[in-house]
Amino acid sequence: MKIAFLKIPAVADTQDFIRLQATLGLTYAPLHGTQAVAPVPGHDNDHIRVLLSENPADFNLACQAIRNWQMFPRSWTQLYPAQAPLQEGTELSLYARFARLWWRNACRIVYTIDEPGRFGFAYGTLPGHMEMGEELFLVEKDATGRVWYQLKAFSRPRHWLARMAYPIMRLLQARFRRESAAQMQKFVRNANAS
């Protein structure tokens, strides 16, 4: 299975890839491990939490940003389908650009959260992913009305290239967390400025 491309494959190829991945199981355990308070043993456990706004009304903007996948840095990541529905069982393909190549990864949404003051989802890796693990994207409104964005993940390399390039993969994961948080802050800030 090809994982790296000079340009993002045609839509038909990506659709075929997703159809194949949809027939396969997740590549990791524990399922819903991003809900645990304790780190998942044997994995890299990552977390970032940033303030989006002091205004409680901005919680709805933050939810909109999650629904529209605004937390993905557009300069080096691309999602297919572009507006994938936030429903458990949705499969998607994520492309990340590094070293002049687009690297393809497959995920499935494993749970969603839609509660008063909490909104988000987590996806887990499928065999067409270089890593194995789960990632949570969540916005929350705390008791004081402040709105927060949280990204929590556990992972470890699955593909041999990811194992060989482990330090680089960790740098890319850290970059994604930082830029994801900045994207969410920018979205809320820009929505308030217009």
C-alpha cells in the first residue's frame, strides 16, 4: 500500500483507499484511551490545552471550528472528505506534507462528545496509518465561562518508516499540536473581529 506521493492522489484513488480502510479494524488498544486520566502505557502521550476566549458565547464558535475541521493547519495538512461528518464510524484520509511528499494516513472516528459545555471527537488509526493510536479534539467551557481547546493523543510508530524516523515524527506531532491550537485561537479571534 503506497503511503507517500509527490502530489495528493486523485479523489477516486482516495475514495478507493477509504473504502478499503473501512473494511479493516483499528490498529491499537485501548479503545477510547484518550478519555483516561492516566497516560496510556507503552505509547507517547501528548496533550495541549489553550484558552480560546474569556467570552462564554464563543463556545459556539469553537464548536463550529471543530465541525469544520479548522484545527488542521492548512499549510501542510489536508483532509478527505474535506467536511467529513463528525459521526462515530466515519473513515477519513489525512494527508500531511513533509520532505516534499504528501503522506497518507487513515483514521476512523471512534467517539463523539456533544454535551453542555463540551464538544468534540476522537479518531483512531487504521492500517493505512503510519502510527497507531488515538487523538481527541475537544472544546470546553469551564465554570467561569472561559472557552478552552484541548488536543490529547497517545501513539506509537506502526509503519517501519515511522519507526526509523521516530525523532522526526515526534517533531511533526509537536508541530501539529502547536499549530492546531493556533488555528483554533485564530478562528475564534477572526470570527469576533468580523
